Amino acid sequence: MLQQIIALFIIAFFLARLFWQKQKKQIGANEFLFWLIFWFLAAIAIIAIKFIDKLVAKLGFTGSGIEVLLYLSIVLLFYLIFRLRLRLAKVERNLTKIIREITLNNKK
């Protein structure tokens, strides 16, 4: 129970930082919405950990609910890293294209 309370305080801190960053216009609306939903789902998962334990047991998994949440979070992190890598490659291609066009225009 104490671990859940500590985790919820940490999530509240991250939510406060999220709102502060949105107010300072350091993040966009889509990114704000993504992280808002993410942290609310994390809070719901922490609050409903007993239910998740029962659900995991009914599905036939041998681990506890927190282990399943950990595995899912690792999968989500790898997916986000993959998406970030794709976006970075696209930015690099666009940057190369822009620099090439600027160089060709300066030669003329």
C-alpha cells in the first residue's frame, strides 16, 4: 500500500511538471495529450493492481500483475524508441535535402 502511495505521488509530480511545461509552451498539444493519457493510465494501473493480479491469474499467467505491467511497459518503450528512430532518420533525410538545395542555390 505504501508503494502505491509513493508511486501515485511520483505520478502527481510528473503530471504537475507536464502541466508546467504545457503552460510554458515547451511541449505541443499532441505531446501533452499523449503524456497526460499515459500518466493517467499508469495511475489507474497502480490503483487497480489487485484487479490486474486477478485478471492475470485468470488468463493463466504465472507472474503477478505488476510483472505483466513491467513487461508491457518494456514493450511500449521499445516501440517508442523504434518510432523515435524512424522520426530521427526522416529529420536527417530532410536536413540533408535542405542543405543540398541551399548549397546548389548558393553556387548559382
